[in-house]
Amino acid sequence: MHSELIEKIKSSSSLIFNRLSFKVFAFIVFIIGIYILHKYLIFSNNSVDKNNHIMNNPSFYATSIEIPDSLSFANERVPIENFDVYESLDREFLINSYWHSQTIVILKRAYRYFPTIEPILKKNNIPDDFKYLVVVESGFSNVVSPAGASGFWQFMKPTAERYGLVINDEIDERYNLEKATEAAVKHIKDLYSYYKNWTLVAAAYNLGAGNLDKVIANQKANSYYDLYLNEETARYVYRILALKTILSNPKKYGFYIPKSQRYMNIPTEKYAVDTTINDLTQFAIDKGLNYKLLKIFNPWLKKNKLTIENGKTYFIQLPKPEYRNIKKLMQLYFADDTLSVATDSIK
């Protein structure tokens, strides 16, 4: 009898304990659930606030690009009030503003190459805007087009030779920036003496004077902005205008290149060569450099030798060895916190 009573008490106690344990467990689960719900609501509110902030903040938008109220090419007015002109400009501003990698590379290269191009244009009374033809033609690269145009200025072989550039098995002066720029200046002058309009000169440089003449005659219009042209030439001047505007004021269009990251114009020495060099590699080594650097600064040399005809002199340009070091270059250019480029160049 006594043992049965004890068993009943144990059984009742166990039942009570189990019920209490379940209630405690349920209470704990309830508290955890409330906590999770509270956190979720806070997170949701924060997310809504962040989304509202983004939606109400134009800086988070991919936006259209502001085009200046007035533009000119070589001091010739662009009729930006015409919808077709405006939309063509708009396209090029959008492409070059949002194609970040390409535009940044162009900006960096401009610091190196504009100081060579600008003085030659100025000396020959060619408008400074023509330096942007190089940007559009080649992006400061010694590229070869499908048609065979080569170098920064994209000369076809017959045109290059007509303006005095040497092209043979060992040499292609379309890749000599100074000589190619001098030849381009002569070509531009000839085109201007014919068209008397710088914008048409730019179009003719790209399309060819003969082809442009046919378009002008067939369409009975003599303004670039009134001509229906092939895709490349139709975009050509607008691309120049967009890149000119962006490179002249890069920060306004979201581009900033710290001075330490620009491709600087490297000091060089010119060596007059009037006798044949049979081994350009050894020539470079004798100057304290290597063949790689000789080729970087003289891409017009096609082979490892240079044959000199009687009475002919070529100039090989080599970097001063000490300025291969970036720190020394920075000390040279940025000691007074300035960059040695023309004042009308990129800022």
C-alpha cells in the first residue's frame, strides 16, 4: 500500500514536471519568436529607408549626360539646336562617359602624347582641336585598320608616301609620331585649301576627299551636319566633340586621374644615325637600355637592323635610362606640383 502511494506520487510529479517543462519551452520559443519578428521589422524598415534614399537620390542613378549649350570644332559653330545634331552628340557623350575603362586609358595616354602633337599643330597654324583626330582614329595606339591604315594618324600607305613618310621592309614612319604628325599637318593643310572649312576637313580626313566630294555632289549640301554619311564618318566629328569636351574637363564627367597614375611624357635623347646599324639590340645595350625599350620608343623600326642609304639620316629616340624609374619621373614632373603639358591641354 505504501509503495503504491509512492509510485502514484512519483507519477504525478513526473506529469507535473513534464507539463511545466513544456510550458517553459513554449514560453522560450514565444520569446525567441518575438525577438526575431522585432529584428525583421527593424531590418525591413531600414531596407525601406535605404531604398527610399536611393530612389530619392539622383547620385545613385545612371543618368543622361549634360551636353553644353554651345559647342564648336576649330572655332566653327556646331548647330546643336537641330534635333539630329543633338541626338548624335548625345550618343557619343553617353558612350564615352560610361565606357569608363576606354576613356580612362585615353586620358592617361593624353598626358604622354599631346605634348608631342600640340606644338607641331601650333607651329603649322592648325587648330588645336585636330589633336583629337588622333584620339578618335587610334586611341593613341599603333593600330592597323582592316583597310590597312596604320599608326596614330591612321595613314594609308599611298597617302603616307605622298607626304614624305618612308615605308619599306625595315621602316614604317607611320609609326613615328613626330614624322606622322608632320605629314598629317601637310595633309590637313591641303584639305583646308580645298574645302575652306575645318569640319569638312575632318570628315574628309576620315572618309577621303574623293568620297566626300561624291556625297556633297549627290546630296547638294556642303555642311557636314547636313550630309547623310556612312556610319563611321557620320559619327566622326561628334566623337571628336564628345572626347574634346570630356578630356578638357574630365572631373565634370566623372573622371579623375591622380598625378601619380598618369602616363607621363618620358624624357628622351635623339641619336642621329647616318650609317647602317646591323644589330639594333646591341645598339640599345650600348646606350644602357634594351631592345624592348628601343622598340617602345621607335615602333617605326620594323626589324633588328637599320640600313642607311648614302646621305640619309634617321633619328632614333631613346629614353634617358634614369627615367625608367617611376619615382624619378614623379620627382621630375611633380616637384612643383605641375605637369609639363600645354596649358590648353587636359586639366
